[in-house]
Amino acid sequence: MKLTANEITFFLIGIAVMLLFARVFGEIVRKLNQPFVIGEIIAGIILGPTLLGTLFPEFFNSLFVASENVQIAQDGLIQISVILLLLVSGLEIDLALVLKQGPAAVKTSLASIIIPFAVGFGFAFLAPQFLGIEDSSSVLVFALFIGTALSITALPVVVKTLMDLNIFRSKIGSIIISSAMVNDLIGWIIFSIILSMIGTDGHGLGLGNVIIITFVFIIFFLTIGKKIFDIILPKLKKHTIVPGGIINLVLIAGFLGSAFTEYIGIHAIFGAFIIGIAIGDSAHLDEKTRNIIHEFVTNIFAPLFFVSIGLRVNFLANFDLLLVLIFLILAFVGKVVGGYLGSKISGFSRNDSMIIGFGMNSRGAMEIVLGTLALQFGLIQEKVFVALVIMALFTSISSAPLMNIFLRKSVHFISFKKLIRKDLIYFTKSKSKTEVIKELSEKIAAIQTLDSELIFSEILKREVTQPTGIANGLAIPHTKLNIKNSVVAIAISKNGIDFSSFDNKPANIIVMLLTPRTENEIQLKLLAEIASLFETDELTNELCLSESVDDAVMIIGTD
């Protein structure tokens, strides 16, 4: 069967319109500091039967529905899009990070998948009628699906949220990221088993054989397969055009893995996901190549898939408030409680455990992919699908604000600007670093009721072995003491003081930083933040030109 010229025209126009609307609405939500995927789904709802199909049914039908051939072509492209999306998701899984976090990541991850799975499975199994299931014969598979859909954390959304909140590289951030990675892996393994139970075409292999083959596939590619890719990648770098040869390998391996899992009766996306993990874990896949693949998929193929979600169903006609509320309650209770308990068992404080719980509560692309497949296989009704999509969007949007409530009480949220005090900023006439360090020590001691001699000796001891002059007129003498809260004092020297800086220039801004001895992470975070503020000499020059402490405070700015 061949597409006619008219069908090709409408197919290409349809794809162009989908990409255009995805970009426009994605940029709109990005400016509102929300994940791009939300805008892409909104674009689909506008282009789909919910809005365009209701207001201009003839145009909607001619663009997306009228021709069966065009629908088949669009479906094929969307299948490729979701396969590539899962391939990229696999590339983002860093098994080394998970292992590095050790037992804390394992406990947090297991609790944040077991508890929401139990909550979702239990409710769906015991009260399926509230979720629109009447056929008792399919309740078990349906309950397994609901449990799985509520268990997976949206890794891309989590990464963006942690970056926005400036805790991506903190201990809390690392635990959330590594736990989300394990969630994704376990969730997709469970879902692959569900797909085999639905009765997809597994070429007569039988459920037991499909499950065994699936686990062999996973174990092989996460062990031997990884080593094979480690051997192949350097050879490709040597003998092919880079990054073209590497990108080809990633796509070829991803499509072959997809073909295999589709053949045995599990959806193609699972194969792509596992292959992505195996290749992504290789040290020979450099960051530049990863970024090219990521940009290629997330800007072309992923938008097509997310827009297609809105084309599938009428969101207004299938909106069920009770169903949406049930899913939101199950999602929040299961995931937040699971993340909280797992991190609490791992030794985190109550406050930090709440941050982790809400951080793990972000859903997004993965739940929507699961819901789309379940809808295709007839496992769920359109009302359940709509409720799942709304749940995924709401948890993604609400994650950062809810984390922020508890972050403000956490030591991990401390920023340099929050520590600035007017009474600990002054203009100095000291000519040596010993003099200015003594001055700063005495000022801090007087206000914080600390031992000035202890501060002075500890700072000076470090200064002798490792000078703290940075560059651009900045020096950060620092140490850790037996104190509860971090302290910052700033001396401004218009003439400059020699602190053996990297650029051999005198330091005009001397920032003394004291942090709790038990919080090494906080010291590193604050040092990095201060250094980034003085990335150029612009801020230094402005402070040197200031005439008063009030001026200096305004120039630095406070949170």
C-alpha cells in the first residue's frame, strides 16, 4: 500500500504542525519554570479532539484522522519516537552513581517503589470499580499496572527540579537521582512482565519463558553487554567519523534491542531502555555525543510522542474528577511516604526525608508512556488514561514548590547570600593577610560568641599549607569548627592584600567562611557558590567603588 501525493502532503503538514505547537507551548511553560513536556502535552490537547476536533472537526479529521494510510504512517513515526525516548532515558541511568550512594540509595529506592506499588495495587485490586474496571478476570493485571504506574519517578523532571533548586550536586540530590534511576529500572522490569501477561504476541513462547528470557536479556546486557560496548566504542572512535559512528552504533543497537523484546512479546521500548543503560554506562561514550543524541531525540521525536497523547482522547469528555482525585491521593500517599520512610531509615532527618519524599513524587514521561501502552492494549479505559496524565502533570508541577517548603528549613538550602549580615561586612585598611584574618576572626567571635584565637589559628593553619586566594580579587579563608550554623564575614580592601591568588593579583574581597565540622558538603557548596559570584572581576570592582556597607550589601544582593 502506497501513500498518495495528497496523503504525503497531509502527513508532512501534520508533523510540522505538531512540532510547531510543541515548541511554542513548550517555550511558554519553560518561561513559567515548568518542564517542557507539560507544554508539549498541552499542545496535543489543543490539536486533538478536545479543542481542535470540537471547534473545527473537518480540519482535525483531514489532518489526523481521515486517511487510514496517514494514521499508519503517523503511528509508525510515533512508535519510533517513543523507542528513541526510552533509549535516551536509558542513557541517563548512571549505575556507577547508584553504587556510589550505597545502602542509602537502595533503601530509599526500594521503599519508594514498594510502598506506592502496594498502595496502587491494593486499591486497584480491592476496589477496581472505583477505577472503572468491571471485568473481574482482568483485575490482577490491571492492579499490577496501577501499582507500577504509581511507582516510577520521572527522572528528567527530577533532574530539572534539583537543578532549579540548586541541590543537584548535594547529598539529597544524589540520593533522589540514584533512587529515581533504580525506580525506572525496576518499574520497567515489572511492566515488561505485565505486557507479557496481557497476551501480546510472543511467538508462542509462553509467559514463563518470556519472563526468563527477559531476565536473561537484562542480566546479559548489564554485564557482558556493557563490556562488549566498552570494547566496540574505542574502536569506532579510532576507525569512524566521530560522533557519527558512535551515534549510529547507539541507534542500531537500540533498534535491534527493541526488535528483540517486541519479538518475545514485550514492547519494543523495553529493549531500547536496557540497551541505553548498557551503552550509557560506558566511559567511552563522551558527554558531547550524549548531548547530541539527547538534543536530537528530545527536540524532534519526543515532542511528536507527547503531542500524540492529546490526539488520542478527548480530555474534556473523559475527565472524571473523582478518578483524578483518587489517583492524586494514591500518588502522593504512596510515593511521599515511601520516599520519606526509605530516607529516614537511611539516616536522614525528618525534614530532609520530606524533601526526598516530595522529590521522588515527580511523575512525567514514563507514566505517560505506560498509560499510552496500557490504553493501546485495552488494559485501561480513556478516563483512567486522562486521570493518569493529569496526575503525572500535577505531581511534576507541584514537586519543586513542595520541596521548597522543607528546603528552607534544611542545611542543604543554605546559600552564601542568605548568610550575609551587615554587621559582618566592613572596609579594612590591613596590609597583610595575617592582619585581616585576625580582624575577621575577632569580628565573628564578638557577634557569634566564639573563640577568636581558635578561629584565627585554624584559618591561619590552613592558609600556611594551602593559600585561599582565588582570582579576580577574591580570597576565601575558610575552616570547619564545632559550630551548628555556617558564618560568613567579608572584608573589603580597596588597596588589596596578597593572598597568593592564582592570577597573582591582590585580593580586594576577603570572605571568611566558617562551617560546621560535620557538614563537609555545605562547605564545598558555599565555596563553589562564592567562587561563581566572582567569576569575573566585575563584582570585585563594584564593591571596591562602594562607599558604605549598605552599598556593598546592595551590590552583592541578598536572598
